Amino acid sequence: MKVEVSSRSTPYEFRSPHGRVLFCMEEAKVSHERFDGRMSPVVKRVNFSRGDSVAVLLYARETDEVVLVEQFRYPVYAGYPESERDGKGWILETVAGIKDARGPDVARREILEETGYALQGELEHLTTVYVSPGGTSERTELYLARVNRLDGIRRHAGLEAESEDIRPHAIPFAEALRMAGDGRIVDSKTVIALYMLKERLDGSGEA
């Protein structure tokens, strides 16, 4: 189906202290073919562009535990009314990072940085999903790392140079599923990873 872009601009860019563009807002005027074959009117659309990301769920077979990381996320905090923000903003999620290299390489690097665990085994690519296709082009490559034991998980992790303050948690898998079901885990990529792991374990009888 046909898409016509009549104009495109970037009214806002956010750069790192070293000058690299971390994300930008793109505005475009677009017309696209409708399902009935006609072209739609020209409309303005906005794309929040920050590149793609990689996320990985670490699962220990012997103890039936997953590793999630806890950290402060300002957009989560800002999403609450001011009267309800006290203590908000910290969430549990999978290890994740911006995709600036091959997905598996990023996954291994982020596991080490955010948990202290040096992954030696293979990674399974679970899926690649759009984060929020109505507003951003970002896609997340989601991986599963199966290990025997969680030796080397730190109590505190993250890169000081990037102002990261991360607390890794080893959580029984059944409890993590309950947390996803009752709203204690609210990060979408984490919920997807947990239920995809459940599907695999249910099918293999591994756990």
C-alpha cells in the first residue's frame, strides 16, 4: 500500500554532553492509501525517535528464579498527579539498553553492567516488538538467557558515568508471574518476557 510524505522536519533534538543525538521529535505531513483504495487526507504525524533497544530476561534453571532490575524512571514518576508522586517512579523491569551494536552483544553487556553477571551461554531471541507504534519508531529486541545458577549477582549495579542507580533482584519465577498479574510489574517488555518464558517452560516441562 502507498504512503506519500509531503514534508518532514525535526523541531527538537536531545543530545548527550558529548554531542551525540540521543533522541529527537520528527514532524511529518503524510497521506496513506486507505483500505478502500482511496488516499487519506494529508495529516500531521509525530514520531519520537530514539533508535531501537535490547532487553533480556535472565532465568536460572536450578533455582527457578528470574533476575529483574529496579531503578528510578522519571517518565513513570511524571505520569502520576503531583499529589500522588511521593515514592513513585521506581519499577522492576528486565535488563535493557539502547541498541548500538548487535542485539546479543548489547544483551551481554547490559547484563554485566546492570547485574554483575558475566553471561557465558547462549541467548534465545524471543521476539521484536514496537514499544508504542502510535508515537515512536522504537523497537525492542527481547532475549532470554538461561543459566544454571545466579552466581555473581550484585546488590547494587549500574554505571556511575551514566548516573545509573540499579538494584538487581533474583525473584522466584512463580512470584514474578503473580507480580505481572496483579500489577506490581507494569513494564510491558518484562510482562511479555515473563509470559513467553512461561510458555516455553510449560511446553518443555523444564521447570
